Amino acid sequence: MYKYEMHCHTAETSRCSRISGADLVDFYHSIGYTGIVITDHLYNYYLKDPTQPSWPERVEFFVAGYRAAKQRGEALGMDVFFAWEYSHKRKGNDFLTYGLDMDWLLENPDLDELHINDYYDLVHRDGGYVVHAHPFREARYIDMIRLAPRKVDAVETINACRTPFENCMANLYAENYALPKICGSDNHRGPIPQLTSLDLPFRAGSVEEIVQAALRGESTLHLYQYDTERGLCEIPEDKVFCAAEKL
Ligand SMILES: [Zn+2]
Ligand SMILES: [Zn+2]
């Protein structure tokens, strides 16, 4: 099987990340992944330096973490793909967006201002995919849990940084609406206590190939405990989700 990280952030671009693109690649290479998808936050608030005056300069800044990761990946023979996490008006509605490139960003300078329904439609019109990241995340900055089951292509049902309860709810959501599932570590640091991998039976040539395989049901999702001594230790399926939580 070929292992992929579908959700991680570089310090060059995302101000909440503590690890450079190159170090992220080194880390995932050291634990046997075939590829990683860089999903820096596409929203002004999260950009490390939001002072670039023009949109082309902001886009150039936005891809800096990906470029650094890609360069390191080429040196190591590891696949690094470009994507982003669109954080709608910083209200806790975060959408991993796959299959579009830097040119698409350059052509769409007003993404921050779009109505969320227009964002989904624009991405789909141009052949991209929208995946709802951690849809049941609970945090102070999140106004409300808000779902878009007719608009997303898939749901991130296992996020390594969320609780088994939040992931359980995401999984129930995907199951009940018959939506495809992906997983991601939401990695901002490299070695973190839990990691996910999306595994494919073939080596993907692009991020579209990974997502299309997931939509066809050809991928498997895995959650691991991780520490530097023992490496990856898979969490059994019956421990991944917890259906009830004492509030
Ligand atoms: Zn972040
Ligand atoms: Zn994220």
C-alpha cells in the first residue's frame, strides 16, 4: 500500500504551523509515507505575513511552503502535492480543496469575500474537489456546526487532532449522507501523538488521482498513535470513534 498525508501545514505560509515544508517532508519520509498534500490555510487571517499588497504577491507567498516541500520531496523521491484549506470567514467552516493550482488562485482574487455556496460552485466548475475538514470540531472560534451535504465531495471523518467523539460524528454524517470519506492529520508540527494515513493500492501521479480513488472507495483510512521510539502504531477500528461523550 502507498501512504498519503492529506492535511498538513507549513510554517512558511501558515502562521499556526511550527514546521517548515522541507522538515515536514523529511518527517513523513522517515515514517514511510509515499506522499503528502500541503494544505496551508487559504485565508488572510492565517497567513503568516498578510501584508503583501497585491493578490499575485499574496499567492506567491501562499505557495512558499509548498514550494519548499516540493523541492525537498524531489530530492528524496517523495511525492508532494499542492492543495489548500479554505477557512470561510474564520467561522470554523474549513474546506480542504484539492485539484486546483496556483494559476487558479491567481484568477480568483476575491475568495475571502465569496458566499460559501459560491465557493463550492466555483471550485466544482473548474474541476476541483471540496472536502469538509473536521466538520464537528468544537472550539471557541467556531460559531456553529454547519454542514453542506449537497455541496461537498467528501468528509474528513478521521482528523488526528480531533477527539474520537468529533470524528465519530463526522463519520455518522458521512455514512448517513453516503458521502465518501478521507482522513488527515492536520499536522502543524511534524511528530505529533496521532497521525492518519490514506492508503492507496497504487502510487498516485497527482492529488486528483488520490481524491478520485477515495471517491471510488479504493482508499483505506488509518489512525495511528505515534512516538519517536515505536513509530506508527495503528489504533484498532473499534477505538477510532467514540459515539457518546460526557459533556
Ligand atoms: Zn492551522
Ligand atoms: Zn488544517
